[in-house]
Amino acid sequence: MSQFITDLEPKILWENFNNLNAIPRASTKEEEAIAFVKNFGKQLQLETVVDKTGNVIIRKPGTLGKENDKTVVLQGHLDMVHQKLSGSSFDFDTQGIEMYIDGDWVKARETTLGADNGIGSAAIMAVLASTNLVHPPLEALFTIDEEMGMTGAMALTTEQLKGEILLNLDSEEDDEITIGCAGGVDVAITSSYETELLDNSFQFFELKIAGLTGGHSGVDIHLNRANAIKILPELLLNIEVEIRIATIESGSLTNVIPRDSRVVLAVKNTEAEKLEKLVKENFSLLQSHYSNTDPKLNIELVKTEEVYSVMAKAFQSDVLKSIKEIPNGVFSMTEGMSDLVQTSNNISVISVKHGAFKVLCHTRSSVDQERDSLVKLIENCFLFAKVSQIGPYPGWKPQPDSLLLKKAIACYTQINNVKPAIKSIHAGLECGILSETFPQMEMISFGPNILGAHSPDERLQISSTQKFWLFLTRLLEEI
């Protein structure tokens, strides 16, 4: 097999993925990607519109014999989760993703790959550029900011799309067709606190937790992987010396299970050796506990000569207690569907420094009432802080009897000699928002095998991508 992404088949798909991944497109920073896709549509001499939010819509007429068929919306999002290995110098603002081939997989060096949802967007571009595919009239919809707030999908209005069928290309298992998903909300917890300076009888240390597996807070939440924020009270509350904490920092995005954290703390000079010993002992316990899910867990304690202000004792106690008690991971499973998470929470970001306290969570559920109950439990863990909800988005209610789904099942079965699994997922998809704005549209979601999404372990299966492309193009022909 060639070691060049652009030599893979079908070339039209991989070339577009390669070109898209050469452009910085972290969530909320998609300006270059928007301009790139706009120019792509213009060069093809297709009707191309960029709305005031940044969504790009490109229209292509149906091919001979299908000019008057129902218009199909092909939908994907331009932004990607920007995560990198601890210590990496990669700059998501200026650099394109560095991809390479490893057997049947495409991977990235030190960063997320951007297959979520770059490969879906690239497939749409390939369909638009193709001159030999059979398809109905198309509206290609490239949304922005899916990973951070779904603001692109939320900004769409009924006048912008005329299609009656929508194919969302943002799923990650090639033997499934997705017909429903959970909704969710970001929960922000903020406060201020008093600081104080310690005298020279204290020694400061930098404590680093790294090497965790992390992952997607919807897709991977049931796997019981270590959360770098939740590990902190496990570690610090079990150390039998008085600790004074100056700063805590962990996580960056609400839909990512945090993989590392950094704490600056101080102990009495006379307790320094005891601290180092106790950290090693507790590290061994944590290694044993998370050996299956997080075998690369590493904890490092290093002395620092810098002097910091520390938080007041009472506030420090409240912080550690709250982090320990906050619900994290699976809250409930869907009745009658033992493999589908119904409600979960991911404590995803914490920043405690310079007198400012912030925690962010992402709470997901397919049941609004249970989501609200979980948010209330979170509020009760942080009675000393202000708790607010940001950008709730709806779930996507399944329509198992839709004509589109029946056609898709028949098409998939004809190609693969086996029926696809029909599923709802715990992760959020823009279909929840789009189905509210465009209730007349029939929708399904599908895609190739993507593993490790939202982490630097993200990888895209080559053979599965070829399978996905065949299904997409055949379905467009038969719809």
C-alpha cells in the first residue's frame, strides 16, 4: 500500500480529505475552512452561499433522469476537536494535521486526526466534484462549531434549505445507521476566592497527571476511563500531610474526557519527603485501579522554586469535596436497551488560579427531565459557586418507520449481504437541532469506522472508508 494519503482509493475522496486537513479548523476558528469550501464551490461553478454564521451551502442539480427527484441534503461539520499530546508543540491555529498511514488506518502525529467530521465533509466535497455519479438534486450543508456549541446548526432557518431528505455523515461505525441521539447542555460553575501568601517554611511542588486515554464524552463515557479531574481528590485527599493548593488546571473542551491535569501545591519543608513518598504510594494504587482502561497513566511530582499564592483552607476544602462528589460518567442506562446510555455527565474543565474558580461539565440525556435532575445534583455539589447552563440542544427522536430508513437498509443489505444495525446513540448530533428546524425532513446518519475520536489516538479505517463511500454513492443513486 502507498504511504501517501492521496494515493488511496477512491482518490477523489482522499484528496479532498487531505486538502481539508491541511487547513487549521479548530472549533470556533473555522475561518480558513469556510473560505476554502466557499472557493471550492465557486470553482465548480455551483451555487454557493455562506450565511452570516459561517455555514456554507452548495447546491448541485440532479443528474440526467433525476433532475426532478426530491432534493437531498448532505450534511457534515467543518470544525474539529483540537487535542494534542502533552508536551507537543503543535499549533492548531497555524498548522495542518500531519497524517500518516499505519496498515489499514490513517492516523495523525501527536494530535486528533479530524476524521470527525473531516471525512464526512470530504465525502460531500467528493460528491460535488464528481462527474460520473448518479444523484438527485443536492444541497451540501457544511456547518460550523459543532464540537463546541452547535451554533452553526442552531442558526439555520427554514428558508435556507429546501431538501426533504437529509444524510448526516457524522457517525463512526460502518455497520450502523443512526436514527436518534441524546441532547445535552454545558454546565458552567464559577466563583472567586481569597488567596494568601505562605512563609518560607513551605516548599512548592508541581504535580502532573498525564497519559490517560481520554476520549469522546458521549461515545466513550460508558468505558469507565479515568478522568484527570476526578483523579485529583482520589490522590490529594488520601495524602496524610497538610497540603495548600495554589492552582489546578485540567481539560479544555466540554465534550472531551480530560487526559491530564496540573496542580501547584505546597507543604511544610519538614513534610516534603513524606509527600513524595505518599504520592508514589497512591500512584501505585491508581495504576492498579486503572490498569485496564488507562495503562499509560503517569503521575509526576517535581519541586519548584517559584512562590505562589494559595487558596484559603476553607475554599480548598470545598473545591476538593465538590470534585469528589460531583456525578461523573454514566448516570443511567436506557430501559430495555442495555447498551445505550440514557444520561451522563462529564466534568471536563477545571481552572483554579489567581482568585478565579471555574468548572465546566457536559451533561447529556435523551430524557430532558432526567438531564435537569442531574444538573440539579451538580448544583448541589457547588453551593459556594454560581451555576449556569449554556446552549442546551435537543435530542433527535427516532423515526424507525421512515421511507428513507427502509431504502437505506435495503441498499446497505444489497451491498454487504447483511443488514445494518439501527441505533440511537448517546453522543450529540446536529440532527437533533435540524429535525426541530426542518420537521418535514427525513434523516439518517452514517459514516466509516473512527476510533479514539476527540483524542490524539483518533484513527480512521481505510477499508471502512471505502465501504462508506460505496454505500453513500449507491444510496444517492437509489433514493
